[in-house]
Amino acid sequence: MQQLLILQGTMFLLIFIGWFLIKSGIITKQGQENLTDLVIYLVLPCNIVKSFLIDFSGDILRQCFDILILSILLQVFSVVFGKIVYRRHEPDRQKCLQYGIICSNAGFLGNPFAEGMFGGTGLLLASVFLIPQRIMMWSSGLTIFTGGGSKKDVLKKVVTHPCIIACFLGFVLMLGQWKLPAVIDATLSHLGGCNTALSMMVIGMILAEGNLKNIWDKDIWIYSLFRLVLIPALLFAACICLDLPGLVTGVSVLLSAMPAGATTSILAAKYHRCPEFAAQLVVVSTVISFATSFVWSMVLV
């Protein structure tokens, strides 16, 4: 309990710092975008590669396989669930809600929680769990807003995504049990160690831009119930029925209980699909997730 409270309190404080930096004008909108790119293209990939640099064992490989299959099934379920539940909503809202069901903020918010609760192995499993979601972001997820797209462009975005490359490189290093030069290993450690702080501050910056005047929007609260409670509960029940290892269950359920991804509002703004509603969806579900993630953490540890 004490460790959970310390972790949650640390996350809150880092998020508040990000919020303050935006509100005080210390960091501008352009600075926020640059910081987000820094996390996605450098810090998070280093963090992922470093998480794979552990002693390889058959048990770890089995856990990676289990959580990958679980994540693929969850993505398929999310696509079908979103189409059924939101089929009668107004078209622009429908796109935001469907995308929000498919793509959560597990990359930014989930990875630090997984690492904080389950250590390096938890981060490794979280990185594997996120592979199908990252693929869906630029394939089925993007198609929701664009209505279609070149398969070549989608494939290029997937295979060149820095986090996907980092996972592939990490797998190769782990399977081959290759040791990196000490200088490179130390550099990865220092850069990867910035992930939690920077990711949480980015979340705070997103919250600072949110408009909570329509916080009682019914669609947002029902979405938050689906995203933060129902989906992880169904996944938790499936893990129990399948008798999966506790670490696989803990990481997968925790990451499935993350709020709407920031890309929901980014893509909604880019394609003019009700960006104000998308931003509120991200902000409100993120605020609610502070409470639900703590509850899930208590259940899972």
C-alpha cells in the first residue's frame, strides 16, 4: 500500500509540474510538441531497448508470447466493440469514441505504471503488449478518421515507428544475449530513465489545455466506464479463466485500463472531426483514470 501511494503520488506531482509549466508559460505549445516528439522518438525507444537487456529464459519468452496473443485478441475485441456500441452516434463523435476504444494512452501513462509496479520485466511485457496497439493506431485506427488509406503508407508508418523498431531490436538483443558496450548501455539507461518524468509531464501539459466546461457530457462518462472499468474487467476475467501468470495478468489488465490516447485529439483536429469533444474525451478520461488505476493497482498486486 505504501509503495502504491508513493508511486501514485509521484505520478500526480509530475503531472502537476507539466500542468504548471504550460499554465505559467514556461513551456509553449511548440515546446510541448517538441517534448512529446522527444519522448516518442528517443526517450521511450531507449527505455524499451533497455527493458529487454535481461537474462533470457524460456519462461520470459512464454510470458511475452502470452501477453502478445492477449493484446491481439483485445485489439480485435476493441474494434468490434466500438463499431457495435457507437454505431448510432453522430458521425464525428462516433469516430472519436471508436478510436478512443482502440487506442489508449498506455504508451505514455501505462509504461511508467508497469515499470513502477512490476519492475524491468513488467516494462518488457508492457512493451510487447503495446505492439498490436501501435500497429492498430496507424492502420484500422487511422482509417476511422480518414476513411481509408494506402496500405503502403500504413505499412511504412508501422515498421518505421521508433517504438516498434526498439521492440524488434530489444528482442534480437535478448534472444542473442548480446551485451552492449558499457558506454552505450549507460547512455540507454540515462535516457530511458527520463521516460517516467517526461511522459507524466506531457500528460499534465495535455490536461492544462483541456476545457472541462462540458465535463458532464454523457458520452464521455459512458466511454470512461467502458475504457477504464468494463474492458479491463473482461480482460481480467479472461486471464483468471485461462490461469495466466500473475505478471502477465497484472501488466495486461493495468495497460488495458488506461484512458483515451492523446492521438485521439490530435487526429480529430487534423481531420476536423469534432476536436473539442476529442480533447474533452482525453482530459476527462485521464482525470478519472487516476482513481481507477489506483483501484486496479490494488487488485493486481
